[in-house]
Amino acid sequence: MTQEQLRLAESTAHTTPWKKFGPYLTERQWGTVREDYSPDGNAWDYVTHDMARSLAYRWGEEGLGGISDDRQLLCFAVGLWNGKDEVLKERLFGLTNGQGNHGEDVKELYYYLDSTPTHSYMRMLYKYPQQRFPYRKLVKENARRGRQEAEYELLDTGVFNKSRYFDVFIEYAKAGPDDVLAQITVHNRGPKAASVQVLPQLWFRNTWSWGYNPARPSLREQAPGTVLVEHAELGSYHFYCDEAPQLLFCENETNGPRLYNLPAEGRHFKDGINDYVVDGNTEAINTEQQGTKVAALYTLSVPSGQSRSVRLRLCQPPCEQPFADFDQVFATRKQEADEFYDCLQENLPPDPDARNVQRQAFAGMLWSKQFYYYDVSQWMNGDPAVLTPPPERRKGRNRQWSHLHNEDIISMPDKWEYPWYAAWDLAFHCIPLAMVDAEFAKQQLRVLTKDWYMHPNGQLPAYEWNFSDVNPPVHAWATWRVYKMDKKLRNNQGDTVFLESVFHKLALNFTWWVNRKDKSERNIFEGGFLGLDNIGVFDRSAPLPTGGFIEQSDGTSWMAMFALNMMRMALELARTNPVYQDMASKFFEHFLHIADAMTRGGDGLFNLWDEEDGFYYDVLHTPDEERTKLKVRSIVGLIPLFAVEVLDQELLDAMPEFTARARWVLDHRPHLAQLVARWEEPGKGARHLLGLLRRSRLKKLLQRMLDETEFLSEYGIRAMSRYHLEHPYVFSTDEDDFVVQYVPGEAESSMFGGNSNWRGPIWFPINYLIIESLQRFHFYYDSKFEIEYPTGSGTMLTLQEVAIALAGRLTKLLLKDENGRRPAFGHNELLQTDPHFRDYLLFHEYFHGDTGYGLGASHQTGWTGLIVRLLQLRGTE
């Protein structure tokens, strides 16, 4: 085992808390629902970026390249000042949902470069302009641009011209679980010498101002360059700053005079360090050298092409010579990180670029952990001392979730644009996370099913903006996949305690779906927008302009997949507890009824499959009993692929009760037996296939999906067929025409606001499920099933070969081509060719359906991090 694997084992065994400190600080606490106490629920405007430096947050803290303990009591992050900006660079800047022409958008350049799963070593890069940061220019220009125009990015402003910027590398290494070393290295990439002030900051989250526990922790100067850290729960630490810089102290308290025109109750507010450095206000800091926030002030003059470093150490107990072994600890942890990833990438092709992409993807996943704190009951009722919410809150968002109390380290989609968990995003995160830290992946899947997360009615919380919204039910899929990955790592000893605990909660969630989303009790589901935002003709989360409801191909298919996942988990648990055979039978039969409904509409009158088109469509069910197929060819019609499971004869032989019941159902319900894809016919190795698609339908659907004039892009499967570029789908009512057209890039409609678009771009999670489903079908059919790839090419491939080919197209988005260019970087020559940019990766939310250019959230490594698995599959070519 590598040293990092040993640390993971110690962490799992709870013998050494190696994960106590980590990158748990978010990048944006402002503009979040948690901090919103407005009457209208406009979180973006209630706490703005300009207010952030002066407001003590109620629910969390933010910082640049920061870390904290796992309860976020003590925080550390980096501040910078180039001598020209109007404020310290203490947090990332970006546009709110209303300011961006494509929704919220971070306007910074930063990269996560490395991290081990225990965070024993971490490294990131922030690119800081030497000129004045163009805050107003970014806001003004993006406000001028419409939805059909490209976003105005930081690189477009010219502040990086002639390389007039600093590369600021922020690194951490642990000498022990309570001994964290930090190094900040500033490279001057510009043509002339330049100065910058580096301000490493240490502070306590404000836990004393809300009327519960008035005990105030303390930071105070003990010696030149040394801060004594005292906290009633954390204990005592020492914070050492190399070369004994000036220490600036203030309080993590709201500046009421600045924000609310309140009387000055004290002088040393949260923004005191900013006011001292930028404005020269000497009264803004506490000259008694104590407080709850401190910064070490380093002024670095960096010659052109050279670098300067700052060294710091936070440890318990105190060190007599804190920097004597500093360089050695860093060198050792870097080497151990290399050894860990060399072991992990052992089966990856010897391609340095592919290994770099995979390692940075893992880094993004691991850096995106966040301490997430939100107690809805307290948020609704307010705190004894302050923050009495307006009465409108009683009718506002999340009012039905008063039980919810979240206080955990959670994997975030993106700590700036999405600094809150999302249920279906999190399920996808757990697949790559399981490759590096299976215990953390399992913990993430468990936590959403805990009583203080999951609603008493069985619903999983969707995301902070509206916990009651509906995400695709992929939690069971992720649980089963992570269980199998972990079982392989544990020498085929499955963690059935984990599987069983999640299974029981997911059974409640399945019941919620059946009771709440199958209104007509026909096994046809209407889950709402299901995370696919603007993919449909209508806003599927809102009342339809026609009245009635939509029978969803995707909602119903997700439930078929859910049923099969639950069946398979039950069969695994039945290996040691036969009672689970009954549960497996229950989910098997439910799957059959959903399959029947998908084909015959549940009443034998109408179905979601269109034989002429060879495709699945949503069906609009109006109050006057009319049913209309909404003939939009989108991934909504491909999701039936995901409901597939293969059972081998050995497993069936070991489950006599389940097998007997299954045979009875198929013998006595022949209409159901006909709908299941070849249950009675054993495939290779006496395997049996359960799926929504029979062979003929599978072939028809794949012919469309693999057609380059429709779904198949050079870089993966598009969210919508390119056919709709020239042939938009139009649905007309008496009041309006509703048009759906192929849009390969940013959304051109305002449906759902924001920056999401499911009408053409390439999304990793859906592509990943397509690839996995093809592999499952191949596991049954083997070489007996071939399909033309691409459609019309004359080249016949097995489904496994198609899966590998699709993985190759997707990974091509971020890998260098034969000319050394990455499609995701587009035509930006700086990103493509500059040695200080070209090997640093961004993992975008989605990608242009024709060019592969990265779009949406720029750091959503969350589900785009699935590339780490696809790189391995690509390597099997």
C-alpha cells in the first residue's frame, strides 16, 4: 500500500483523523439561499459580492483557495492586493443570475491541480491580473449582450495582455492531522518587475452573534509572526508566519455602519484588514493585536519571470522550529501523491496528457468538498439575537422542509456557481470519488438518506433553491455501482451494511415516487423538469398552458431503471438474508408493469413508443382526454436505454423463491412476458436480460442515436437531435406557439433562467449512462448484436465497441489532438498554446454540440469528473 492508502485506512478506521482539515471552505457564500433573509426570496440581491467583505455570515464562510476544519470553526484562505484594485482579492468575483447574459457566471481564472483524498497534499492556481481588476467592465458588457451573443469573459477584457499577471500557486501539505503547512508561491509572468501584497488570513466562523453560544474564540499575537489560536471546542493551535510579517487583527463581525447605516458599535469589523490595506485606515484594525480574524501582511517584489514564496504553518501542539522541516514535508507529500496516482493510473495508457487530465479531474472532485450547514427550522424562525425573517418566508421556498438540518462535508457540483448539493449531481460524483476514496463516496450516498436530509414522506432534497423540486432518481443506481466498485477493492467482500442501510431508505423514496408522481396510477410518471431544464416544449415544473399533464418518457424510464436497481440490490442482500428475495420480486414485478405502461400506455390505448419514428416521446394528456405525442427527438427518448439489467443463471439458481415467483408472473401474465426483452432465452453464459427495449426497438433507437446528422457529435451524444435545427418542433395553442429547436451552445430561451441548456449540448452524465447501458446490453448479447457505427457508414461494431468509441469521443473534448489543441478550449489561442495555460484544465458543465467548446459552469468537475472513468474505458481500444 502507498502511504496515502495507509492514511485513508487510518481515517476509515477512525484511528487518525487525517481528513480533519481540508478544502471545506466554499468559494461563494454570498448570494445563497441560506444567507437570504429577504421578504421576496431574491438571494442574489440580498447579499451581494460588494457586501460580502463586510458581512458576517450566518451559515458558512468563503475564501480564495481556502481550507477549514471539518466543522468549519477555523478557516484559512489567501488574500491578495496588486496595489490597484479597489478591494482586496479575498473571494472570487462573478455575475449573478440576472447580470449574466447566460445566467450566473464566475469571472475569474483558477485551476485545481492536485489533491490526495486525505488532503495530505493539495495544489491550486489562481491567476491574478497586475492591472486593476475590471469588475465594472465585466458587469456592464455582459449586461449589454443578449442571449445569442457569447459571454464576455475575463480574458476578453485585456487584463492578461502581454502576460501582465501573477500565477499564484496555493499549496498545502500535512505533517499530521493537526499540523498543516501552507505555501503561497507568486510567479510574475509579466515583462517587468511587479509588486503584490499577499495576505494569508486565519479566522473563526462567527458562532457567537446569533444568541445561542456567546463564547468568543480568540486569536492573539504571541510573538513576532506567531498567533495563538484558542477555541473552546477545537482547542489551542499556533499559527506561524515565516519571516515575522506584520499581523493585522480585526473581528469577524458585520460592519453595520457601512451596510446598514447603523451606529458604530465597534471599529474592527470583518472588512478591517481590507480597509487598512486598500484605504490606509489605521483605525480599522486592532492595535492590541487580537481578534477573531488575522492576516499576515507580506509585500513581495517579484522580478519578471521569477517567483517569491510565503510559508505558513498551523499546528497543534506548538513547534519550536516550525520551518526547519517545512521543505522536507512538502517534498515527501508531493512524492507520496505521485505514488498514489501512479498506482491508481497503473492501467491507464502511458499517455502523459491523459494522465494529467485524469489527475486534475480528481483534484477538482476533491477540492469541491464543502462544509454545508443549513438548518431550515432555524432559518425559518430566525435566531434569538438577530436575523428575524420576514413573514413572507412562511409561504416561500423550502417551507415544507423544516426537519432539514444539514451539517456535513458534501461533494458540491461547483463551489462558486453551485455552492450547494444537488441530489442527482451528487450521485454521479460518487462514481469517480469511489475510485480514490470509496468510504467517502459511500458516506455521501448515505447522508442524503438520513432522517435530517430525507423528507418524512420519502422525498430526497433536490437542491437549495428548491428542495421540493424533482431530480432523476439515480441514487439507487449510484449506490449499486459504488457498492460493486468498493466490493472489488475489498477483495470481493461487499459492504452489505452500507448497501442495506441505503436500500431501506430508497424503498421509501421509491414509494414516494409511486404515490406522488403517478397521478393516474398507470405506471406512467411525471416527475417535473427532472433536472433537464429547458429540454421540453413546456416548463415541466409549471402548470401547463393546455392544462392536464405530461406522461414523461424520461420520468417513466428513470422509474424503470430505479426498479431494476432496487431489484438487483435486493438480490445481492438476499445472498446472506433470503427475506430480500421477496423485495426483489416486488421490484421485478413493478418493473414489468412500468415496461407494460411504456409500451401500451397502461390501459392498452396509447404508448410512449412511436414505431414509425423508432423513438420514445413524451405524451401530453389534456383535460378533455386528448393525447398528443410531443415529437421532440431529445435524450428524453434515449433514457429508456438506461433501464437494463442482466442476471446470470448462477444468481437465479441461488434465489429459488425469487426465480419461482418470476416464472409464475411470466407464465400467467403473458402480456408482461412479451414486453421483457428475451427473459426466457439465455444469452452468453446463460444470462437473462431485463430491459425496456427489445432487440428490434434497441436497433431502431440506436440507429437514430448513432446518426451524425442527429444525436452523434464528434464529441459524444447531443442532448437533442440536430434534425431540429432545420425542422423545429412547434406546438400551437390558442394563445401562443411553443417552439423547440436544436441549440448546440448556450440557451437562447429564458426558460429556467440560468445558464443550462439541454437543447443540443453534450452532457457527461447522460453520455456516461448511455455508455454503461450499451455495456450492459453487450454483456447479454455479446457479438451476436452489431450496429452500424456511425449510422450509414457501413462499419458494424458490437455494443462494447460502440461504448468504447463513444468514450473516445467524449474524452477527446479535453485531450490534446494531433495539433496539440483541446476542443473544449475553442479558438482561444492563449488557452491553446501558452505554456502557462495549455496544460491547465477546466471541467465545464456541458459542451457545444458541434464544436466541443466548454460551456456553462466552468468548474463543474462534479459530473464532468466522470471523464476519469471514461479515460480508462478509452484505454481498452
